[in-house]
Amino acid sequence: MVKGKQLAESTLQQLEACQDSTDRHEGWRYLIDKSDLRPGTNPAEATLLRQKELDTRESKAMQGSSSVPPDGQ
């Protein structure tokens, strides 16, 4: 976790420069993602928190879509 868009982009460029091209082609890329997590959060903890957030959003989306009839009306 890094603070600020410019620092995140700079860090991303540094990581990509060190990354093997085969990894890049296979999809092992990093991305810049807005988050309410504090900079310096332990990466493993941050991953778990983001996964919980994703699961919650997906669950809410599924509940919302289940109230729509199959024919879309």
C-alpha cells in the first residue's frame, strides 16, 4: 500500500521494470486501486480485507439481481 497516485504510479513502473517479460505476458501485473486502507498496511492483511470487501459487494450484487425476474421485467 502506498499513498498518492504519483507515488503509486512510480512504484508500479519500478516493479514493472524488474518484472520478467514472460510474467507480464502471462498476466502477472500490478494495478493501481483506490482503497480506504491506510498506506503501509501489511500486504497479507490488505489482501484479506480487499477480498472480504469484494465478497460483500458480490453478495449484495447477487441479492440485487435475484430480485429481478428472469425475463428482465
